[in-house]
Amino acid sequence: MAYTTSRTTIVFVVVAFVCAFVPAFSVEDAEAKSLWNTCLLKISPKCALDVIGVVFENETITDACCHDLVQEGKVCHDSLIKYIAERPLLVSHETAYLKKSNDLWIHCVSISQTA
């Protein structure tokens, strides 16, 4: 139980850290804020944490979250993962994270098509 609480706390800290640095997107600040707000409305917080866990922590994702991810859209998914992967503590493994992100997208699209 403590591990789950600790993991959840760490993920929330990461999400808060990401939220604090939204203007660092490679797109215009206003466009980044709009994209961020639009993307976060399309996926539940739990599924967002699951996606982060899959890409950055080798976790698994449910079929329901895959469906939500596909509904969120590839642009949102790619933008948010790339943004997180570009953080100083993660950038050295950015290529691996982006590959895992793409693999997750392909997996979720296949799950959504069979549902």
C-alpha cells in the first residue's frame, strides 16, 4: 500500500512539475496552453497517470485507458509525452521514451479497433 501511495505521489509531483512549465512547449505559448487544456479534458486523470506509468515506468495499461488514449488523439498524446520526456532529468532517455510512447499508441489503436 505504501508503494502505491508513494508512486502516486511521485506521479502527481511529475504532473505538477509539467504543469508548471507549460510555456516551454516548442509551440507558441497560447497554443501550448490551449493544447494542454484540450488534451487534459479528453482523458481521465487515472488514465493519464497510467499512460505516464507505461512510458516512463514500465507499467501496464487497461483496455479502457487505451480507448481513452485513442479518443484523446495522437497529437495530444505525442505532445504531452514529448514535453515530459524533454525535462532535464529525462532527456537523456528521450528517444527510448518516444519509442515506448509510439509502441503504446500502436497497441492502443489495435485494442480500440477490436473493441
